[in-house]
Amino acid sequence: MKVYHNKIENFNELSSKLFGRKIRILIDIIISFSLYTGFSVMVAGSGAIFKEQLGISFNIGIVIMIVCSFVVFLFSLEGLSFISSLLVPLLIIGIVFTSIYISKGEGYNLSVIEGVDLTSKGNFITSALLYFGSNALLIIVIFSSLLPIIDSGKTALLGGAVGGIFLYILAISILNPMLIFYNEVHHLDIPMLQISSLVGEGYRKVYAVILWISIFTTALANGFGFVNRFSDKNKMKAIILLCLSSIPLAKIGFANLVSIIYPIFGFIGVIIMIFVLIKLP
């Protein structure tokens, strides 16, 4: 709604309304690096799924993600919208089905409530804020570029409401089985894959594909956010640079990248989102 009412067409226009020149340059660098590393994290995630769940080379998983992303990038923002309309419904169906199946078979006997305890790393509240903040950086960049496909305030409001409802359903669908099997999966990098094996080993493979779809759409969102920060004449160079340079960073590993990058950008994202909510009418 704020993007539509303020007629903001890109992140540069948004940041100019929120920050002074020096702060704006710093924020721009931070977000650009966040989007770049976010794309690299998803590329690493693709490699991990191919290796650990599908029994295929880590490098092949990386290459497939890079090639698929490059093809979609060539079609600009419409490419992201088209791919999301095809893949996101499959993702929603897979996650919700897994949650209902597991909950129906195991009941709702949660195995842990330790998340409420405050430790040196915080608790579920601080973790939720950091997760929100790390995603907020991506959301801000993508949403600030959506004005061309928002035809009215009603569309903006409806899109936000429907998106929020589906995100809530997905969050609950993931959280519930993880709480039921927390003691068995809390040490795993991708716990939902282990939980999905309770449906059946064949379904575990299917869920791995569903998870890859989720990683792919997130990689596209990060990639578009990064590429759209360049002028039209330099976008192709930016696409090539992003795709090729993310490969060595992805080699660090999915879990290592997540543990280092997300908390830092999560804190920064929370601060920027507060500015958006307060300073934009």
C-alpha cells in the first residue's frame, strides 16, 4: 500500500524518502550485498539438496540453479511473476499436505517448549525478529519495484492480505511438525526433509523437489532485487556477474552461510523496516 500511495517505482526512490544521502549510500551497499549473498545461499542450498537428498553431485545442483535462474532473469520482473504463479501453488500444497499428514498420525503432543527460554543466543522472539529482518531486506527491494503491476489500491491491499494469509498457513504448517519431532530433528540443517520421510521414502524425494522449488523462487527474488539495482544497459553484465561469482561463495556450504549471514542482515533489516513504517505516510 505504501508503494502504491507514494508512487514509488524502485528502491532508489524509496531510500531517498527515508534517509539522507550518506546513509542512503551505506544502506544501498548493505542491501546490495545482502541480496547477492542471499542468492548465493540459495545456490548452496540447491547443491545441498541434490547431494544429500537426491544423491546427485553438489556441483550439478549449483549449476542447475544458476542456469535456471539465468534464463528467468532474461525475462525481467514478468519472469519472476510467471514462475511464482506456477511453482508457489506446488510449494503450498506440499508443505500443507505434509503438516496435515504428520499431525493426523502423531497428534499434537509437542516434544519441546524450550524456545521460550532466554539464552545467550536469545529465544524464539529474537529469532523471529532476526528472521523477519533478514527477509525484510528482500521484501523492501522487491515490493518497491512492483508499482508497474499494481493497478489500484485495492489490488495492493488484496495482494498483501492474501500473501499474508498464505504465509501464515505455511509458517504454521512448518512449525507444527517441527515442534512435534523437535528432539529428533533440531540438530539437522533441513529438518522438514527428515520429517517428510515419515510419510514415506518416496515422498521424501518429492518433498526435496518441493523444497528446491522454494529455494529457487527465493533465489530469483534475491537475484532480481540485485539486478534491478543496475541501469538497463548494465543489467546483462550484472546478471552474468551475479550468476558466475555466486558459485565460489556457494562452495562455503548452505549451513555455514546461513549461520553467518542471516543474523547480521536480520538486525539491519529490522531497523530499516521500522524506518519504512514510521517515515512513509
